[in-house]
Amino acid sequence: MMISTFPSAVMPEGPSLRRWQELIVDYWGEWVERVAGSTKQIASRSLVGRVLRSSQVHGKRLFIEFETPKATPLSEASSSPKSLPQATSDGSFEQTEVGRISDCGDVVGGATSSREGEETESEINVVRRGGSHWLQFHFGMYGSVRRDALARATHANKRGDWKDPSPRLVLHFGASQFLAFYNCRIIWLQGEPHVAPATDILSTDFDPRRAATVLARPAPLAHTLLNQNCFAGLGNIIKNEALFAAKVNPLSFGSALPQSHVLSLVQEVLRIAQTWKDGMDAGTGFQGFYQVYKRSHCPLGHQLLREDLGPPHGLQRPTWWCPECQPLVSKQASLSQEEEV
């Protein structure tokens, strides 16, 4: 079964990960029979023989729980090499012996390489003692998760080659059942995931009043909105679209806005995040809903401004806004409005 996901050309944000979580749920309780991929961040062979027990999402982080029913010595795990399929560029699978280095340089199943992919002592202990352990996935600018289908090149790379993306990790559960993870950072957690549902923009426990209090700080709203500790899952696309929908200038300080405007901005964040998620569920995506992101004019025909904005010494993200629809609010204007009330 071919399962498509959100186009890889779109930066993943909270709605993307919520959709990927739904793809993974179907494999809860399944054994990892073999692994593939180019990752050197973990020793992927430690996943072979484990059960994908559960998964959860918080903001832009995906957590997958793996369980080993009983402790298995490494010598036993690698004593019976067998042929395992590895993904090729045409979507088929070529045979690779357990313990051999695949074309991507990772180790499949058996003994690891003494190079960069070598298992750490902590990973070896995880394999030996068994039990339940969590992997954390954090996706980059163009990361994605695919189920039962590999990603295909949609355009030529900088060298002019039409080369299919290389997955960081592929978990095989059967002959044609697998999960492929692209462009992500992968780490083992020392315990269970620590999440704060009140800060996740797609959680039913999200706290709008708390969010409004955070936004009311004396800082540009374009900076505050991307704080994942306060707005988990809110990325650059939602930032741009929510600011325009609320008619708020990205350079305005939250402390200069009336509380009603701040609350309106929070509601627009939640609405746009849910619209994106609904679009993914329906297979239509979200790109058709863009009002200002990567646009030259707003829906009313005004010329948009574009500037890379971010906190000092922090990441600067491209920001689009309409100076007509989103006028800059000064502290003096805010005080005047409060006096009128």
C-alpha cells in the first residue's frame, strides 16, 4: 500500500507531526524485523527484535517507544546472520547480510562497524537489559515520515541529478511494511518523554490564556511565537499566516498590543494549525491556504515586505507581512487605546 505524506518541500510543523503520528499508530505492537538507512546518530541494530510499543508527539518532536520482551546478549543477537533487504533507488530491496555495512554506511542487525556508527556502551546496555526505551526524532527543515513508500525526487539537486532522498532510518515490520524517516535527528532518551501539553498548539490541553500572557512580553511577536517552550509545534509558516490573519505586525511588541489583539492572535494560531492538520487528513495539504507566506502581494493586492527576523544571536527566519494590513503598533498607540476604554 502506497501512503503519501505531506510534500517534503514544505517545512514540517506541529500539524505535520500529528499526521505522521497517525501513520505510525498502525504499527504499534509490531516487531522490527530489520533496519536500513544512513543514520550514524544511533546504532540502528539495537532496534532489531524490538517491538514498537507506542508513539507520541509534542510540538515538533516525535517520540517512539520500543520494548524488548526479554534481555538478549549481543552475542546471541548476532550469532545467526540472515539476509535482510535494503532499500534501493527504485524502491525495491537488495539483500544485505546482518552485520555488513550497507551502501549508506549503516549497520544492519549484527556487529557494528568500528567507525562512526559504532554502538556506545549505553546502547549496548539498553540491548542487554531489554525493557522499554524511547527514541526522539526531531525533523529538520524538510524532514518527513513515510509509511510503506519511499520518497521520490521532485526536482534536480544542485548538481543537476535527480537523486531520490536517502532515508535516515527505515524500520521494516514485514516484506512490504515499513516506516521511513527523512532528514531528522535521532537520539535515545534516558527516560520517558517530558512534555507540557499546555504549550502544544494542537493539544486539547493547550492553554490560550497562558499563551496570551507569554505573547504580552516586551519583545517582537515574530520572535516570541517561535519559542518552542511556549508554542510547541508553531513554525515559520504558521507564524507568518497567523500574524497576517490577526492583522498584527511581526515587529510589534506584544506588550504594546491590547489584550484583545493578543488573544485574537492566539486564536488565529490555533485555527491555522487545525486547518493545516485537517488539510493533511483530507490529502489536500495546506499550501493552497497561504495568504502571505512566500507571496509577493497580500490578498488585497498590497506589496508585501520580506525580512529575516529573529532574536539577537538567534535563528533568523524569513518573514512576510503587509505594511497596510498589519500596521506597526507603538507603545503610545496602545496606551491611547487603553485610555479610551
